[in-house]
Amino acid sequence: MVKYNHREAFVMGLPDKISGKSKQPGCEEIQAAVRKKYSEVSISLEGKFTYPTGRDGAHVLGYDLSLLADMPADVADTFCGVGNPFSIGPVNPGESVLDIGSGAGFDLIMASLMVGPRGRVTGIDLTPAMVDKARENLKAAGITNADVILTGVEDMPCEDSSFDLATSNGVLNLSPLKEKSFREIHRVLKPGGRLQFADIVLKEDLPGKVASSLEAWSD
């Protein structure tokens, strides 16, 4: 049995259903738009988000200040999550953790510090520029118990029952194949594994013109 821990993070006023006759973009179109947006984010966060980012954003969301203090300032400044998945439950020393949509590596590094030298953290991301950025940040932070794989969550090159914990922060909403994504997460978690994620939720009907907007899908 897998234990799912979830908490509503920042609710952006996005809805739960699609109305109107506009056609949703295809999976490949959406993924291309996500790669484009986050390739830009890998260079600079400025003007890309409507909520607090960087060290200040992590502080507001209750990230462990002692761990933040151990993180290089340039790395902390890359934080752009919508919530704090580590506030939902513990990350235990020695565990194997999967960080879904690891971006520039902020949560990846936090998890690496939590599991310690006996643990292991694997990040995955769809965007090549973000994978490169995360690897740079792991090196800058002196992290040796983590790695990053270029892949989407929908089809991960990971063995069954590989991880004690999966985390994600503002990423699963970007996938047009959510059921497949959750099935993949379930597959790679060990029996009794946990999923702790923070994400944007939908609250009301989604106008068709928004559902058909690639910009809306990648935001």
C-alpha cells in the first residue's frame, strides 16, 4: 500500500473543469511549451511567476532555516515552488527519494541534506536546461548523494519499487497525462512508500479559451 500525503498549496484560482468547445493542445505541444518556459526560468526567474520565489519564498513557506543556511545563496535564489512538500511529512535519514520535476535542484538539495550520506535522491525533469542547472547546483552545494535524470513523470526509466518517498512541487499540474503520471509514481514507490506534493489546484469551470492556451498549460 502506498500512502499519499497531499496538501493544497497556493490556490491560483484555476478551475476544475473545461467548458466551451475549444480543443485542448496535444501532449507533445504542451510538453514543448513547458520546456520553453522552464528553459527561460533556468536563466532567470524575473517576471516568470506571480508568487514569492527565491530564498524569501522558501522562508514564507516554512522551509527549514538551518538547511537553507547550508545552501549557497545562488542556489537558494532559484526556488520557484508553489508550496513545501516537506511540511507534509518527514524525510528520514537513509531513505531513497524521488523528486519529480526537480527544476534547478532546490528541493532535490533539501531532500539530499535530510536523507544524509546513507540516503539517495534522484531528480527528474523534462527540460534539458533545468537538468544542467540542477547538476551545476548540486556541485556548487557539495551534494554527492543525488543525481538528475532527463525524463518526464509519465514514463520514468526507474525500476519498480525503487523509492521510499516521492516529492513534487508545482509540477504535476503541468502534465496533460495525470492518471498515467500517478500510475508511474505508484509503480516506482516501494510498498508503504509515500507521495508528498504541493501543487496548484482547480476551483471552478475552465473557459475553453484557457484550456486551449499553451501559455496557460505551461504557467
